[in-house]
Amino acid sequence: MTRRCTHSRLDASHTHIVLSIRERERERLTTPLDVLRTRHVLRSAGGGGDPSFLATARHVLRAEGMCGLLRGVVPRTVYMSLGGVLYPYLGTYSTVCRVWS
């Protein structure tokens, strides 16, 4: 027995909201990795000792704690979540396709 999907398609406004939430969560989760990557590159280029990624992570955690890993998380998440709402072409494409079909 197969189940039919009874959900309707998302309109443009709902699509923007979903994209905004997705982008916000993605940026919130990947910020610590981006901070570590940037610190690792700067530390390796500047001759700051052991160039391993784990050594860089230990250094950041010892020197600054968890706050060091979350530097810039607020501006980054706000910027990306606004992008999901402010890019009208994403919803426009689906609306035009629906009207023309």
C-alpha cells in the first residue's frame, strides 16, 4: 500500500522563511569550524608552532575557551538568515514556473 503525500507546495513566502531558518542553523553550527580553520591557516602561515588542526583547536580552547570558537556567530547568523528572506528571486522562479505550467 502506498501513501500519498497530502501536503501542498510551499508558496514563496514560506520558502523564504524555511531558507532563512536553514541558513541560520547552518551558520550557527559551522562557525566554530570556520574559526578553527582561519586560526589554523594564520597560525601555520605565521610559523606558530605545530601546524596540526587539533593542536590549533587545543590552543584556541585553552586561550579563549568556547567563546573563542563562537567569535562572530551573531553577525554571521543574522547576515545569512536575512539572506533567506531578502532574496526574492528564489520564490519568483517557483511562482513563474507555476503560473506558466
